[in-house]
Amino acid sequence: MLEWSGNSSPVRMMRSARIDHYEAHSVFHGLLEGEDYRNRVAGACIYCCPRCSHRIRFRWRSFYQANERSAFKWKLRRVFDDMTPALKTDEQGFLDFFCPTCAAPTRIIFSADDYAKLAYHFDIYAALVGAGTRQK
Ligand SMILES: [Zn+2]
């Protein structure tokens, strides 16, 4: 007989099995480290998909223009929203996309600090990556 355990629903189990959390430094190249910041976007950086190794170049502008627009349908977006922590920062944003090679849904989470009017520092916190559906 199956026993129902109160603290884990099948939905939650499925979610945690499908989406992985990657620290910024494990999937990005070219971020800056400083005394009071980590994983800062300066000019351009390279994201390497942990599922298929596809590389994507992101620019400072990519984060500036992200504006919480999402490539995901609302259901998938909800799942990612549930896994997105609230950062200890004034503002935070995210960039949602599907890997062009393996189609893994991917969210890059970053903090945004304005150090002058219309000038931002973007520090990447992590990437959440779902399962790819296509083979390389
Ligand atoms: Zn990929």
C-alpha cells in the first residue's frame, strides 16, 4: 500500500528532478570578480549550456534589455518562479530562454544595482536549467 507523505507532492518531486541550479561561475566565462562583488557582467560574457555545451555570448545590454520578459509559457514560468530565490539586492531580474541546441529551458538570475542614473551593474547569481529535449 502506498503511503502519502505530507511534505513532498509528486509535482514538487518532478520539478526538483527536472530543473538544476548552477552557480554562475560554473556556467559562465568572462565574469569579473571584485572586492565587493562577484560574477559581474563587464562588456560580454559567455554562457555554456550544462546540458549540451552550446555557447551563447551575452552582453551587458542583454541584461539591461531583459526586463523580465520570458520566452516561457506561464506554466513553465511558474515552475521557474517557484525556484527563483529573492536575492538580497535592491533589484533583481532574470533572462528566460530555450537553449538553441538542446532546447533546455534556462533562466539566468541576476541582481541589478544602479550606481548612476541609467547605469547598472549586473551580477549574475545563478542559472536554472531544465531538461533538454533534443540531442546534440
Ligand atoms: Zn543546451
